[in-house]
Amino acid sequence: MSEMINHSTLVHQQLHGYWGCNNCDFRDRNLGIVELHAKAGNCYKDLLSIPVDTSPMTQTEYFQEFERLMAEELETTRMKNSDYAHASDAFANFRLIENITQGRISLEDGILCRITDKIKRVASLLQKPAEVKEESLDDNLKDIAVYCRIWRIYRQDQLRRKS
């Protein structure tokens, strides 16, 4: 079901059902969030009417999108892990902080620090558009998800090794 909604900001629909602010790279599935962003970031443009699908996402669509995002996250971690770690130690980049601080900061604390950095960045991006256009809200959310998976994998590996 679609209805016409007048917008005080110019937004456009991007790939995969995301709405985007035309003044910056902010994107979200929820049109209202994009409008709030645009107003908070002073991203004002001409008045525009856009047809909006007001029907909710089905469970099938949800699981399809969940799988697509997981595949995207897997590709990201493959690329970054090959840049930051090596074949014999997938956690080498995270282990570095433990080595530098002689164990005062654990590998897990290092992962948690990266997650909190990304959460802080997300909070900042919700307040104002990114100066660095290659660093979108969606990119930061993906990084948080990947760091959380890395942490889970590390913890599972540690438990496996202890048993």
C-alpha cells in the first residue's frame, strides 16, 4: 500500500530499499529517520512528494535481508582480516594491543574499544552528516556487527581450547 507524503527534505530511494538524504550519504530503511537526520543536519532542499510503501517488511523479506547483510559482513571481514591479520593468527591485529601493553589491555578489551569507537561514531553521525563521505552510518553499523561477530568467534575459540 502506497501513499503520497510531502517532505520538507529531498530524499531519494537507493538500492535495497534504503532512503537517502540528497545532501550527504546518510541512508536508512526508515524514511522518518532520514527526515529527522536531514532536519538535524540542516539538510534542507525543495519540497518533494514521494510515494512511500507503508506495508511492513514480511518475515521472508527480513530473513532475506538478514542473509544479504551477513554475506556483506563476511566479505568485509575477509578483506580486512587479510589486511590486518595473517593466515596463522586471525586475531593478530587484536592481539597487538595485548602485546604492546604487556597484557594490561586484553585482546577482548581491544575489540570492545573498537566497538565503542564505532558506537560513538554512529551517535555522531546521527547528529550531523559525515565529513568523510566514505564513512556512512551504515558502514559503521556494519563494522559494529563484524566486531561483535569477531568477539563471539574469539570467545568460542577460547572456550573450545579450554575444554
